Amino acid sequence: MIEFKNVHLSFNGKSIIEDFSLKINHGEKVVISGKSGCGKSSLLALVLGFVQPFSGQIYIEGKLLDENSVWVVRKRISYIDQSVSLGSGKVQRLFADILSLRANTTLDFNTNELLTLFDLSKDLLFKDIQELSGGEKQRIAIIIAILLNRDVFFLDEVTASLDTHLKERVADYFLNRTDSTCLIVSHDPVWQNNKFVRVFNFEEKKWIH
């Protein structure tokens, strides 16, 4: 599904990723572990085309990722950044604006079930985004990613602002989606202590399990 081959990435002359290779199969749930600042999130940015490798290749389903194919790849991925930015205005308007985009007009944005699943009140739809807590914003971003109905999820510290109960709820949801491929960057043990997950140590470049 996703393959990194001898990828090297540097910024301002500083090496961030060196000779990195990793293969993720369709439907796998892979956690990338390692200390903060070691470059884990850069892997997600590389696949999304936000940054370009200095050398090496990235393949998606056997096809080379380049400036032509990256737009197709982005349409298959739901990406939740660790710095949740939802803009301003009412939450309900946010959902309506996303649904109005041409690429999303065929989607069914039934939010009620997901609001309940992630312990959010329906009244939250009528709140201003700026009034929400960090945990509420994180869960809204998760709901939006799910509603986009894509088959690949990039989850970057998506449970950082949640309590233990909600961390488990979110992890269980994604890890039990047999039809989805998930690449997860997180320090939360809730992701790693699961039989469905493979854990890759980014710094040592080896599988933990």
C-alpha cells in the first residue's frame, strides 16, 4: 500500500530522515514510535507531498509518488494533524462547508451517531469553534476525517488532548476498521498495546512487534 525506499529528508542542511525504508500493507495499523522531534510526522508530510525527499522514492500501491500522482493520493487519505485548526464560526457551519465542496457532495454527513460515539453533545453543533476545548476540537477533527469516507488514515497525536476513556474509544474505533489502512504517530500506550497494531521504532529503524 505505502512503501518508503531509502528516503532521505533534510531541512536547511540538517538531516531529518536518513536512508529510511518501510512497507505498510493494505489494511495494516502501524504505529510509528520515537522521541518528540525525531521526524516521525515528516513521514506523513512526505506522503501528502507537503515536503519533498532529498533522495529515495515513495510508492503508493506500486506507483511512484510524484507531483502528478500526489493529488490522487491526497483524495484517498484523511489526515488529522496534531495541531487541530478548525477555523472560526459555528461547528454546524463547518460541517456544512465541508459537505458543500464538490468532492464531498455525494457523502452522507450524518453526524449524530459519531457525536454519541465520541461523547459529544448534539448541542455542540451550535457552539462557536473558538469556544471548544482542545479535546472537543480533536474529536470534531476525528469525526470529519471519518465522514470523508476515505480508506487511509494518517493520525498524528490525535488522542493527546483526551482522557483515558476517550483515548481507548478513539483507538478502538480505528484499530477495528478492517477496511482501512492507518499510519499512526503517537506516544499514547493505548495505540501500542493492541493486538491489531504493528509498532515501528523510528529511531532504531526496526519493528518492535
